[in-house]
Amino acid sequence: MKRLHQLMLESKDRDFRIGPNLWAGLTQVLNGNSIALVGTPDQLADRLIEYIRLGFDKVLLRGFPHLETIEAIGRDIIPRVRARLAQQSKTAVGE
């Protein structure tokens, strides 16, 4: 929690942007883990691939409004991530 608070404070002068497609603005109105992954479906897929490469194997994806956002994630982002991972696997095997 201390690290999140520090990130929020440090990012205030950058409109709460803390990294590529990472926004901490929700920390102003929500408690707890309130860092948002924001951007186009392609940008979000790129970021998720980066996290996978870093070793993350679980990510909590949610948004507001809940139902519409989770439907959009399932429709627009998850297929992109799967396709990119499959393409990377094919490229790695073919090298």
C-alpha cells in the first residue's frame, strides 16, 4: 500500500500516468489497488504480453461498468493476446 501511495504522489504532476498505459488516477477516489491499465485494445494486449514476458501469470482485469467492460475484454483484448502469443510461439519454433 505504501508503494501505491508513493506512485500516486510521484505521478500527480503527470496526470497520474505512471508508465505506458498505466494510470493511477483512480487512487483519488478508490481505496486499495487502483492502478488502471488504459488504452486501445492493441495497446492493452501489448502491455499484457509484456507482463507475461516478465513472468506474471495472473492479472485481474475489471472495469466500469463491470459487465460491459468484461465483455469488451473477452471480445477485444483476450483474443489479441492469445493470437500474439501463438504467433510468438510459431516464430520462436521457426527460428
